[in-house]
Amino acid sequence: MAFQKAVKGTILVGGGALASVLGLSQFAHYRRKQVNLAYVEAAECVSEPVNREPPSREAQLLTLQNMSEFDILVIGGGATGCGCALDAVTRGLKTALVERDDFSSGTSSRSTKLIHGGVRYLQKAIMKLDIEQYRMVKEALHERANLLEIAPHLSAPLPIMLPIYKWWQLPYYWVGIKLYDLVAGSNCLKSSYVLSKSRALEHFPMLQKDKLVGAIVYYDGQHNDARMNLAIALTAARYGAATANYMEVVSLLKEAEPHTGRQRVCGARCRDVLTGTRARGSEHPAWLPRDCIIIFLSLLLLKPDFRVLLIKFLIVSNDWLNVKIFPRGAWQFFPLCPELQSPRALAALLALAALVHSLSRGSRGPRRTPAPPHHPPPPSCTDPSYTTCTEHTRPDSGAYRSHKNTAAAARSSCQPSAGVHIVMPGYFSPESMGLLDPATSDGRVIFFLPWQKMTIAGTTDTPTDVTHHPIPSEEDINFILNEVRNYLSCDVEVRRGDVLAAWSGIRPLVTDPKSADTQSISRNHVVDISESGLITIAGGKWTTYRSMAEDTINAAIKTHNLKAGPSRTVGLFLQGGKDWSPTLYIRLVQDYGLESEVAQHLAATYGDKAFEVAKMASVTGKRWPIVGVRLVSEFPYIEAEVKYGIKEYACTAVDMISRRTRLAFLNVQAAEEALPRIVELMAKELNWDDYKKEEELETARKFLYYEMGYKSRSEQLTDRSEISLLPSDIDRYKKRFHKFDADQKGFITIVDVQRVLESIGVQMDENTLHEILNEVDLNKNGQVELNEFLQLMSAIQKGRVSGSRLAILMKTAEENLDRRVPIPVDRSCGGL
């Protein structure tokens, strides 16, 4: 009897569970159909792009100068700024966008490269019963699905492993990850699952296996952040938005309303950072209709200087805002608040760039940086423009005075947080599996992710001052390395010299007065409307850029009774995404004779526009590949991308190495190696003279040195480095050195190296030899002395330096002098 009851109970429970699963699956299927219908509806609502291809920058500047009617001018070309421009223009509003630097030149290009809802934010939402955090996660998961849909070439699902080292953690994290799947609902990419210890090590063989219990794998999205930001800007341009990078705001103007006497923003003046010429040759102000101008102060991850969007709307009359752009000037920041005092309607503009944290001090940010130092810069090189902005000068005009109430609000609402990432060789992680450390030694979260065939580790989360040039600190780099060592097998040596690049991005977080630190701050965004028509949008994250833009435009439409339709950006394909397919690269190989690796890279970077890049590719002169000359041997970037990058509004060498290609973010040494050729190609297209070419080279080298981790490299091996070697090691290295220094001079030169190489039948280009010796020539006297060689070997033993070509060359020569085998001299990872 009891057995029958047990069987019946099992059948009932099993049947109920089966029915629940079937019901949920049917509901999920229904929701997916609804989402697909929403995508179809969005595609039908939005008209075809105005331009088949984005207009040139020159054409865009002419539009800004000649077009007298704009509904919206967006200032700031980060993720949210470009998202607002795209949202506005697809609603039928006349839209312009100006950016003082390049698109995505700030934090939008310095993210963790994830498109995610935020597992840790869901944990906080549950533990603290925080409905706002829950809503943020749900919104982000919806946006994650949309972004993967509209830019399939730039984004893809990524499995992320959460290793478990204590038995009690397995059900705890399993429930949390399953809730993450449940919150995603129909937008769940793939269901999470549990792995045994053996299966976990099979998927992630370099994982620390001692005390490993098992692992949980869940799915999030990954993307190429700078290229995604650029795709949004290019899409907005194709739909008719007038977009211009390197166009800065130099003044924001206000006038009193005739009926109320309230101060309203009424115009501004812009200058082209690149040319220095003034549009229309006029200094006289342009009068604006007495309509409302609403300014969006965008604080998202767009840029460390927290870009601002200024939007003008018709309220009283049907007149349009006359816009005249006055280009160029020194790089400046101006504090912005609703109570700005300014001359009456000087030039008409719709733009401003402001450092909100500087606003809280009533100051502006740093001026444009001075000429870069000679490369390679000395280890002691310092530059005030590349330090944290703690000293600011007052603006020159009373028009930029900050009101104390606004300053107090800025302090209480925004807390800049620095996030440092490092890039390591790809062999540190599987090609298609990431790793999450949910609880580091200080309570942070660290991701360890494959990206562009390299490995990204980060991020840190520490309060910081605002600077336009954030520098990754050695302390943060070592913190990340130590956390990585805790999760990798002891067989895998993690060395400081394995860091190929490092960068820091500043996140403007919306603060809670009760938050103890930036780790406790959520990533919600807040839209605020001031009395003077200033709409401030603060907080948020990369993933939710589209919904932030939609909320911002919706708030403006509702507040000012504008005639515009609903947002149409859900399901709207971004540049290159519409006709992309996973097999597109095969056609590139077959039709153009590109290497398979290069073809895959072009398809994943440009989508269906990859064919245009392939058409520009140069003939190699080899049997295979037929076309596609590489910029550097170990990366699939080709020279044609430089020419095509100019069509994508690249104006400087820094634009090319960091945001059109991602060389600077993958390997700073490779980026520096490619620089001369990149500058040469850009010079032909942009008609640069020799002075301009040298200026671009020095500026780009300075960027690599300070912002991308080259400075940290130079500090690992200097002429002051200690020699910490055992006597036996010193004797061994001296013998190796004297095989090259046959005359016992105490130093070796290119001639000495050539002599040894010729004796074993190896020929090497003199320029290559010069580069190899220059890496170790610490006092830059044209020769490598014994002491410098010992300093190098000591740094290699300590793990501060890796992949030294001279060390590898000399060791191989010593071992093969009698065997006469070729010596490999290609950079081995090229660590910092």
C-alpha cells in the first residue's frame, strides 16, 4: 500500500514537473515569437537609411555649417551619445552630434567587453531585496539580447565558468545562476549547467585543480566595444544625423526668457580641433528663437569627461534653431549648471563637454596635452597632463561659473570609479570559455576572458579623480595578476612580463550616500530635469546604452510635448550587421584571395562591409595570400583597414591603432611596431606633410606609453634595476655574453651580433637587429653592456620581463653554434 502511494506520489510530482517544464518552454517559445515580431515591426517602421554609406567628415562639417534647422544636437560620441543620436534621427528628428575627441575615445572603448545583465547585481538585488537593482538586471538582459541581434558580427554569446572550491557553494551559486536564467526569460542565451571536476578541467585545463569541487557555466554576451560604438555612430550618420568627431564646444550661452526672466541655454560656439579655422569666417552671434533648449548631461561610460547632450525643442513657435558652428581651439572643459551666467546668445550651438566631477569643484579639466616626449620616453618621464586632475584653473569667463547647489548635487550624485584591465597572451585561457572570480581577496569581482585571441583580466573598482588620460597603476596591475594566479594551476606561471597591454577606464556611477565604496554602487541610470531645461542622465552601463537613450528622448518628448514617434531602435541593425552571416568570410577567401585568418577578422569587424575593405587590399606579390598585406605579422590587421578607417572618420594615428583596429589594446609593442606604416598610409590619404607625420608618431607613442601600459613596461627594466642572480647564474650569463663579445670590450654591438649569426649561417636585417638591441640598451648609447645584459636576465628570472628577443637569440645561438640551425627572432608574446 505504501509502495503504491509512493509510486503515485512520484508520478504526480514527476508529471507536475514535466507539465511545468513544458508550460515554461511553450511560454518561452511564445515570448520569442513576440520578440521576433517586435524586430519585424521595428524594421518596418524605420525607413531606409538616407545614405547608402556614411557621408565623409568634410560633408558632415558642411552640413553642420549650412543646415539652419536642427531639432537635436548631441554632444559626446560615446555609447550613450551615439545611441541618443540614432534614437532621435530614426524618430524623424533633425539630429546633429559633435564629439571633441574621437568616437568611443573614453570609457566606451575601455570596458570589460561584456554585454551582460550583471550576475553580482542580481545577487545584491536578492540579498538586499532591492527592486531597482532587479529591474536594472532585467532591463540589461533584454538589451543584451537586442545587441546580439542587431550587431551579430561584433557580438556573440560567451560561456563563463564559475569554479567551485567548497561543496556548500555549489547549491548556492547554482540557485543564483538559475535565477539569472529565469530573469532573462525568453532572452536567455543558453541554459546554465553544472560540470564535474574532470569536465571542468577538460574545458579549462589551466584551472587550479587542488580542492576543486566542480564548476557552473552560464552565458553572457561579448563584443568589440569600440567598434560597436563606431557602428552606432555610422548607423546614425546613414540615417541622416550630422555627426562630427574632433568638434569641441568652447562656450555655452544662456539668455533670460522674456516672460519669466528664467535663464535658458540659447546657444553655443564650436571649433574644429583639427583645422583651427572658423566656419563662415564670422565672430558675430547667431540669434536663436526663444524656444527651450534642453541639455542632456550624459554621465554614462561614454567618456571620462562625461559627455553632454544638448537638445533644442520647439515649444512656442514652429521656428527652427539656427545653428552655426565655429570650429577649433585649445582643448577645454567647461563646468555646466542650470544657473550659468553668460553673454546673450553668442554663437548658436547645441553642444558642450563637461567634467562633472570638475563641476563639483567649480573648475575645468586639463588643457590639451603638450607635445609628447621622444620615444622611448625615459623611465623618469613625467607629464602633468597625464596625471590625475587635482589642479584645475578657473575658466576665463564668468559664463562658466559653477553654482554651489549644482556643485553639491554633482558631488552627491556621481562617483567616478576606475576600472583597470590587463591583456595577456591567449594561451592563458581557452578560446571559447571565460572565467569569473566571484569573490576576490578584497571582495571585488574579476573576469578572465578570451577576446580577439588574447586574454583579458579585470576589472578593478576603486574611487578616482577624473582625468581625460587615465593611467593603469602598477598596484592595480599586480592586484589583477595575483588574483589570476589564485585561480590558475601552479604549472602555469603568471609573470608580470606577460602583460601585453593595460588600460584604465573611468565609470561615472550614481552614488548612494549610504554606499561605503564604489563596489556598493549600482549601475542604474537616472534622468533628471532641471528648471532651466537641463536634463541630466547619470549612471548606467554599456549594455543599456540603447534603453538609456530611449528613456532620455522619451522624457524630453513628454516634458515638452514634442511631435515624434516611439523609439524604433529595438531590432534596428547596426552598420555591417544586416547581411552578415557566419560563413561570410569564406566568400572573402574565395573571391579575393585573403588568408583565412584575415578574412575571419574582416568579417567579424566590418560585417557585410568587409567586401569593401577587401577591395582596397594590396597585392602581396606572393602565391598566397594574393591580397592583404599585414601591418604586423602576428595580427590579422591589414593595410587596407587604414584606408577604410579614414572613411570611418579616423583622423589620427591614435584613432587607427586603438579604435579602428584594436592593436593598442592587444599588444602595445605590436602597435608601436605598426605605427610608422600606419602614419605613412594615412599621410597619403590625408595629405600630411613631414611635420604632421612626426607629430602623429610622437602623439601615438605618448598614448601607448602612458595610457596603454608602455610606461609600466619601462619601469620593469631600467638602468637602475637590481641584479639579483646567483653567482652560478652570473657566471653562466657572462659566458653567454662573451660568446658575442669576442674582443672582451665589455659591450656588444650590431656588428658583434651579425658576426655570430653569420658564423652559424643566419642572415638578419640590420634594422631588426637594431630594434632587438635597442630593447635592452637602457642608457641608449648604441650598445648593450654586460651590466645591462645581466639586468635583463635578472628581470626575466623574476618574471618582470618576458619575450625578450635578445635573450632568446643569445640563448639559441649559444646552444646551436655547432649545429647551424636558424634562430627564431619573432616576438614571443611581447610582454610588457
